[in-house]
Amino acid sequence: MSLRDEVSQILNDFDNTSSDKLLEILTQIQPHLKSDITQNYLHGKIQVILGINDDTEKKKLCKNLKPYFDWYLQGTQLN
């Protein structure tokens, strides 16, 4: 399955996707960001979330990063 397909699937069922899967895909999206500052920002956010043991809290924080999934999907539609 391509990254685009995985992102699309996540957006269709975000609430039922595990936080581990969300973080895995965010890590794959990170290199596609054009700005080093944005890449580093997302990397930092991912690292913070990985350090949390409570899955409910992880999911809540992942939800704040949902725009990165939207951005990736919109960007791939332009190509």
C-alpha cells in the first residue's frame, strides 16, 4: 500500500487508528515537508508523543497533528 493510500485510509477512519500507526505514518510524511524547520518541529512533536505511556493522551496529541495528513494528501493530488 502506498503512503498516499495509507494517509487516505487514516483520514477516513482517524478515530479508530492506533496512535502507533498514526506516529508511524507521520514519521513517513516528515521527509516530504519542504522546510527543515517544519520537519524538525514535527519530529519534536513525534518524539514527545512517543515518550507518553497513556494511549488516550497519545491519541489526543496525535489528533493535533491531523493537518499533516491533510497536507500530505492534498500535496500528492497536485502531482
